[in-house]
Amino acid sequence: MILSFFIHIPLLSFIAFLIYKKQRSQPLQKFFFPVLSLKLIAGILVGLLYFFYYSEGDTLLYEKDASALSRIFFIDKPEYFNILVNNSFSESSKLLINSYNQPRVIIFIKVISILKIFTLDNYWIDALYLSLFSFLGIWYLSNYLIKKFEISKSAVLFSFFLFPSFVFWTSGVLKEAFVTGSVYLTIYFFLKYIYSKEKINLPFTLLIPILLLFTWKIKYYYLLLLIPVLSTFYLLFLWKKRIYFLDKTTIYIIFFMVTLSALCLTGIAIHPSISLEDLTRDIYQNHIIITKENMRQGIEAYSFESLTTELSSYIKYILPALIVGFFRPFILETHLDLSFLVGLENTLVFILFFTQAISLIKTREKFSNLAIATIIFVIIAAIFTAFIGPNWGTLTRYKTLYISFFILLLTNNNLYFNYLINLYKRITNNSKSIN
């Protein structure tokens, strides 16, 4: 393990320096090392939290099984590649790898096992590399949003690099870290292609489909929610001059429903859980399982008591699910433990929501295509997430799918947020001048 630190800490530093050299013209360039350091520290803290506070959980499962799988590589290479390519486990391998029969988990285990061969089976170095990958996806997208769409630097910096739960739960050896890096890179190249018409070099042309494939296998509902929004955005981009007689919001809703329907029809053929009937049943079963587990362990959480497999039962819970997805747990629903921090963060979210609503009333600002796309995405994602994770801890992690975009909506052009940022700048400038 010590050898791994001696090899990979200098290597990580060298990679970070190379990336930094290429970011000289980026809007957030001067923040590169501070926010990267914060991300890497978060990756280590995730491990410390699970190892020394929870003593169980996802990252420990990933560590155990990926470590076992990487050892198979050194002992029996044909068996390792048979598992990697054909997903075929011998009886002895099944005894070593507990998650061999969990399709979405084992895909991520395979990814980490490849990393472990490279890092000499060092969990902490694995955490740093996955945090770096997550950071890169977020970094490229955030800088492009500022340059192309003139979004506030402060809003982007706060939403993507400083908002606590997003920074923390998209770091370390977690599926969310890998998927976030993949999804943000995909959005970045999507926007760059349709607006800049720049040629994407061959390595990235090959990388994006691979990342999307892994994302589909690990957390398919990320793409189930994202693809209709991106498709709608692209169709609107192509057709905006031909359907000028309709208002922008109407056009957006029409295109969104068309692309969502097309995606669902395609999904039925390629994934067993994407038909509407199967999807509602899976969400219901997952909801019931987690609710029962919460009751067994005495965990305080939320539940939609009358939820069934019928679509109509979901419709009546849309507003409560939206409130859960955006603002709960409220601070009064928490205790003096880690949940209190989540409640405190949600209080901040509510204040931002309230102040942004006032700002919009005062300025009467019109929404751009990108803003409408983001609003649709975060609303649907918040409702969906509330249904699938009736546990405050699970919910906080699942919210990483959309929370950064939601915070960006609440802070960009928020008069009160901008006032605080300008106040902070004046105070720091005055202190510098005194010194």
C-alpha cells in the first residue's frame, strides 16, 4: 500500500498540473487547485465516514468485492477476463464476490477492479482517481456554461464546486462519482457540438459511448431522465425558426413528450425495467423494501403510504414528492447528528428558492432554452428520486443527479445571492488594501 502512495500521489499531481496548464483561458482557472483539492479531500472523507462511522455500506462492499476481483487477475487471468467480458463466475469466484448476482453493482465492481490493478489495490488512491474523474466532468461543463451562456461565475462555482452534499456524494469510491463524471462530460460534449460545431477528437468520440454504456448499466434512470431533455433541447435548437408561431414553453413540452415517448418505446426493447408498467412496479417494490428496512432498523424517514403500482397513485403524490426532492428533510425533522447538516443545507436551499422567486418577480426575466430544459429536468428528477429512495440518507445521495442544476437555477441572477457575493468581494478587497 505504501508503494502505491509513492507512485500515485506524484502521478496524480502531475496529471492535475497538466490539466491546469490547458485551462489557462478558462473562466474558473484561478479556482482550479482549490476546488480540485476540496474534491479530493471529499473523496477521502467519504471513505473515512464509511470505515470509521458507519462500518458498513456501499463503498465498503465495492472495496471488498473489487479487491477480490483484482486479486483474481493476478491469480487466474483467464477467469478474470471471463468475468470481465462474459460475466461468467466460477463457483470459487462466487464465494469471493458477494455482488456477483447484482447486475448494476457488478458493473461498477469491474470498473474499480481495473483501477485496483493499476493502483495496487489501494482504496484511498482509488478514491482520489474517481474523485478526479468526477471533478473533470464537472469542471469542463461548468466552464463551458460560463463561456457560452454567460452564466454567473459565482453561481456556477457555488452550485458545482462548493455545495456540500453534491461535492461530498459525487466523490470517492461511489457509483455517483463515476456516473457524475460520465454524465457531465456527455452534457459538455453535447452542448459543445451543437453550439460550437467543433470536431471532437477521436479519443473522446470513442470515450463518450463507453461512458454512456457504463452509466446505462450502473444507473440507467440517469439517462432515462436526461436523454429526453437533451433530445428536446436539440430538436428545439434545430426547429426554432420553423415553428416561430408557438411560444417557447409550448414547443418545449411538445418535443419533450415526443422524445420521452420515443425513448420509452426504445427502452422496452433494450432494458427490462423501462416499460411503464415494469418501471412503476419496480419503483413501488423498491419503495416498500426500503420502507420496511427503515422500520426494522428504527430509521426515521418518509413514506407515501397509499402508493401502489398504478400510475394514478403516483400522480396524486407528485407535489409531496417534489417537496421531498427539493427541500426535505426539514431541519426540525433531523437530530444532532449528520442528518442535522442535511437539514441545515435544505434550509439554505429553501432560502435560495424564496429569494430567487422574489428576484424573478422583480426583474421579470425570461427563461432561455437552457433554463427551460434545466427546469424540466430537475422537476422530473426530484419527483422520481423521492419515489425511489424513501430514506433520508439514500435521498441525499440520489439527489446528486439534479441538485447542482437546481442550485444553479436558484443562484444565477438571484439578486440577493449576487448582493452577498458583491458584499464578500468588497470586504476581502478592503482587507487586502488595509494589509
